[in-house]
Amino acid sequence: MKLHSSPSFHIGCDIGGTFTDVVAIASDGTVFADKADTTPADLSAGLLAALENLAGRVGLPLTGLLGATTRFVNGTTVVTNSIAELRGATVGLVTTKGFGDNLLIARSARNAHRDNHKQVNLPQLVDREHVVEVEERIDRKGRAIVPLTEAEARRAVGALVAAGVDSIAVSLLWSFANPAHEELIARIVETEHPGLFLSVSSRLHPVIREYERTMTTVLNAFTGLRVAEYTSRIEDELARRGLTVPVGFMQGFGGTVSAEEARTRPITLVDSGPAGGVIGARALARTLGLTDIVTADMGGTSFDVSVLENGTPRITQRALLGERFLTALAKIDVLPIGTGGGSIAWVDARGVPQAGPRSAGAEPGPICYGKGGTQPTVTDASAVLGLLGAESFLGGRRALDVAAARDGLEREIGKPLGVDAAAAAAAVHRMVIADMSNAVRAVTVERGHDPRRFAMVAYGGALGTFAADIARSVGIRQVVIPAEAAVFSARGLLAGDDVRTRSRSAMWQGGDATAVIDALRELDEESVSALRAAGHPDNRIDVAWQGDFKFAGQQWELQVPIPRRPEGDPRRIAADLADVQDRFAGLYEAEYGPGTAWVGSPVVLMSVRVVATGRVPQVEVAARPDAGTAATRSGTRRIHTDGRPADNAVYDARSLPVGSPVEGPAVLEHPLTTIRIPPGWRLRLDGHGHYLLTESEDAA
């Protein structure tokens, strides 16, 4: 489709491990989407290639498209990958004397494995010789018991500079109660060594628990230089090609942030791509009238699943990153497993076929892509089984080398199992479905949710061929595959608002609440000022206050809303806090079940949080024109997934009429994805191009 008027555009871009996805929504509601291979050596190259493809679909030169763009949002794996690959800056840490081994000691058990052979030490992001302890001590009331001298601060900074570090992290004991000592060190770094990246715990996350606070501060320093280089390059390359608006970057807890703040707080960008998908699924669920959904995203390197109950994403406080680093971060609760289209298939010591977590990635990619890959992947198995059209993949832009994929599967999987390539591919396919189904159970059944009352919103370029089978396995009978499923995380980025979140320790158990009230008001002003500086008028800024409460003696807190009263009577705010204490047992049992409240134990407030949201105007997507009255086949393809080959009807997604049902077994081919409709399932297209899959009563 090409435009003949002069609309403006909102563009979302998600840079994944295999593909870079882009979506443009024109001011008249028309949606355009495309993708290109991710280029790990220079992520901006893959982004520009994807944007060139997108501009071609719009019918404009890239400079024209970017010049007409009024909003540009980016989601990226750069932080996630930096942590997963342990590739980041050389970090130096300044900490209080006696606490230099904080990161090494960690939180006792290193991971969740019960096998002691797997209880290995955490990777050390800071070499021990780059940890400098300083003579200082602040007590829990913020009093300087041992003042930090300027000479001592200079000694610490000088030692790290002489050691050749790239970044300095500063995390002193009780600095959240009084940041003066950290600010002294920060001032020396900023004035005398401005080329170093600086991460200061009292600026980043002034909340109690020195290990989580220190780990977050260190990870911020570890990823800072890569994010600074990445965001600057993206801004420069897009500006050179005509973009005149700021680039927004999605944060892991949902909501965008400016490039400048992303460079200051790079760690907040972790898992920004999956967050975009969840935010987009929330908006889609509202449109379709769904309240409880499971989101499932299968891309090139992973399968990410999350739960929205009553249309609300679950936010994890103190998130665990890379399954090993416990942090103070808040982010959308997404469970990732290493099963994606590019995940490498292999046979374990028991003779059981597996897929992942190693991935062929964007380079060299699956064997069938013909880019030099030699290890069979999930995509290769799908091609051999006939789920993917060899000549129609990516709308015909990439022909799949099915013969090479067959050879690879027979060599690596079939030969060890004593079966042919088709049986080997089917075994990989079944194992992938089992792994992804178990992930869905982990976020539903294992957390007290009955999956049968949920619908699944399934997206990602690789998931359409698996979605119905996963749903059937866990008891879900309704699957929604969005119109832009293959690039849905990029589409979801545009459904988010601009968000600033600030937290602070404010311990209170009753009585005088002055310190809590002061903290809430200061965080409120800081968050709102940041949004005003980003151009949001006051009438489009929403602010929420929250408190982290727990029963005395517990390790984990429950997040509870607090009425916002920035100019209110302090006695009223104190009464609000007391009201939460009175209701806390009921709130706790509503979350964890009847009988779980620690009745009789004092209720303690540990910290407060302010979430300020700058509401971004959304473009309403145009309804899809009805293309006819009945679905017509474009061909037939033999598929082998059920153990024996069977002919499946093939339909072109672009010519599918609104409302016309397609009965399984069938395959629906879209230029950017493929949807399989198994026997017992029915698909229909709604008025906005979303594919609605339902299982029949008999099949269930």
C-alpha cells in the first residue's frame, strides 16, 4: 500500500537478536511493517536497513519518512545482551571500608538449582583489585559517624583511574539516608575525570539493601558505555536522514524515557523489547474486551511469556537479571526461555532432542537461510516439516534452502536417534512445544492461575506455527495473533507512554510520618519536573504514589497504592498510611491466598515510590477493508508435524476476508509470518486484521 497524501507517522523499532522489526502508523490510521536482519557489529546498520524496507512499503524515500515522523520509539536488547554475554565496561567500585566483598558474598545461594554441582559462584562484574574501600560511615539515621575526607575520596578515585577503569560505581553503606559522602566522590569524578562513566547509588536507587543497591549501581556502570555509544549512534544516524524529533527508549517496566536519561540510567533499558510486547498486548486486550491474558512472544533467540490479570502487567520488584544477578530494579515480569526460531537443536546425553539455549542468532542464522549456518535450528525443523513455504518466506524475499536444512537435521539429530530428517524435525518440533507449554504453566499454574480462563496473545515472527498447539497443551482455547504479529513488540512500543519512576527508603511503622511525606513530595516533584522538561503539559501528566509494605520480619514487600496528596494536610497523609496498615492483612491475602497473612505482626513501610506518566496521544488504527465473502485457497502443502504427512490448505493472509472462517488443518501465509491452524481449530479475521483462533468444543 502506498500513500498519496502527506500524513505524519509514529515509528516503533525493536532490535532483537535475529531480526530488527519496524512499524509505522500513519496519521490516517494505516499501519506499515517490515524487518531486516539484525547486525550485531553495528546495530544501527540493521535498523537503517529495516527502515529502508519500511519506507519502500510506505512509498516514500527514507528521508521523507523520517522527516514526517512525529514520534520514534526504540526497544533494544543491548543491555540484556551485555549482561547475558558479560560484555561491558571495566568497572571500578568505591564502597565503605569492610564491605569490599559484598558482590562476592552476594545472597548466599547463587541460583535456584537444588543440585549443588550447579551452585557456582556468580560472575564478578568488578575485579577485586578494582574495588576500593574508603574510611567513612553513615548510620541508619543519616548521621556521619566517620566523616569522609576529601583526601580519602581523592585517593579512591585516583586508584581506580590509575588502574584504567572505564566506569566508576559508587555505593556506600547507608548512603540512601545521607548521600553527602557519595556526592563528594561523584563531584571529584565529574570535575576531574569527565570521560569516565559514573554511577552513584544514591542517585540511581536510594533504597535500603546494600547488595541489591550495589549490584544495580554496578550493572548500570557495566552497561553504561555500550548504551551511550548505541543511543548516540542511533540518534546521529537517524538525524542525518531527516528525523527531527527525539528518540524515545522503552524501559523494562514499560514506558519510554529520553535518550539523555537512558544514558544516565542505562540499566532501566533491560528487557525493553519484551516490555514493548506486553504493553502492546495490554492495549490489544482492551480493544478486544479481554481481561485475563497470557502473552507469548517467540522471536529468533527466545520465548518470552507473561501474565496480565485484569488487564494489568505484573511488575517485579528486585528483579533477577540473567537468572543470576539480584537487583533493585523494577520491571515487567516476563519469563524467558532460550527457545526461539534460531535456537540450535541438539541431542543430550540421554538421547533426547533439545532446542536452545544456544542460538544461531542473526549471523550466521539457521541453515536454511543460506548465510553460512551449519547447526540445525527450530526454523530449519519448521522448514523441513513443511510449516514454512520455501518460496514464500518473508513475502518471497528469502528463499529457504530446505535441502540443506534436511541434511543438517539428519546429521545432527536423525543419525544419533536412528531416524530420518522428517522424524528428527518432528521430534524437535514436539520438544519445542513442550518447553514453551511448560513456560506458560510456570507463569499460570505455578503461580495460582487457571490457564483455562485466560486467552493467549501470541506474537513474534516464529510463534504463529506453534501458538495453537501450545494453547491446547495448557488448556487455553482462545488465541489472538495480532495483525502485526511478526513485529508486534515494535508495534507495542507505540502503545506505551512516557514514564518516570523514582524510589526512596522511608521506613515507618507508625507515629510521626514527616520523613515519609517529605520523601513522597520530593520524588513527586522530581518525577513531574522530568516529564515537564520532556515537553509534557501538566494536564497530560498522571502521578501515582506507592509504598512497599511488609509484616515485620519478612524479606519481601507488597506494593500498595497510597492516595496522592502532594499539597495535602500531612495529617491526612499519615492517616492514609495508617489505613494501609489496617487493611494490609486483607491486601496480603488477596495476593497470596487466604490464611497467608502474618496476623498480629506489625506492618512496616520500607520504601516509597512515585510513578509519573506523561500520556502520549495514540493514533487510532484504521479498520481493515473487507476483501470478499469467503476465504479462498492459494494452494496445498504437505506437513509432517503429527507423525505422518497430511495435506494442509494454504491461504494468503493478505486476501483473507474479514469474518470468514478458516477450518484447520490449514496454513495461513503472511509476508512476515506463518500461522498454522491445527485440526479442531478455527481462524477468523477481525475488522482490524487480528487473527482470532478458537478451539472447537469437540476438539477440546
